[in-house]
Amino acid sequence: MRSLFIALIVLASAGAAKADCLEELGRFQEQVDSQNQMRPTAQSQAAAKELQKLEHNEMADEVDCYNTLARARRILAAPFPAPADDQYAKDHHKQ
């Protein structure tokens, strides 16, 4: 009887943890989508693509959920690439 009770608790907590991740993933998806609508960047578009991979994965579990969320956050927080040629930084009058 005791092992059945423990098994039920473990199953219930695993389901709750995945639900927490999916809730957090949903909030992050909204943030990425709003950024892509207002001012898209390479990072926000790459983060959206990473989140879409999880949506297409039918066998995704809690670990996949947290890993995808971590990768998307890392992508979004990546620094902007340096501009190759900044025409405004050059002073054409001193040439």
C-alpha cells in the first residue's frame, strides 16, 4: 500500500513539473512573439525557431522542455553581432 502511494506521488509530481515547464515556456513564447512583432532581431527569430522545434517534437518530455527553454533563453540573450561597416562612425571631414 505504501509503495502505491509513493508511486502516485511521484507520477503526480512529474506531471506537475512538466505543466510548470509548459507554463513557463508559454510565457517565454509570448515574450519572443511580441518582440518579433515589434522589433525582430536575429536572436529573437532564432529563439522562436528553437521553441517551434519543441512544438513539432511529439515525444518531448519535461527534460526536453527545460532544455529547449534554456537554449532559447541563451539565444535571445546573446549579444548583437558587431556591425561590419558603420558608416556613421566614420568622420568623412578629416580625410
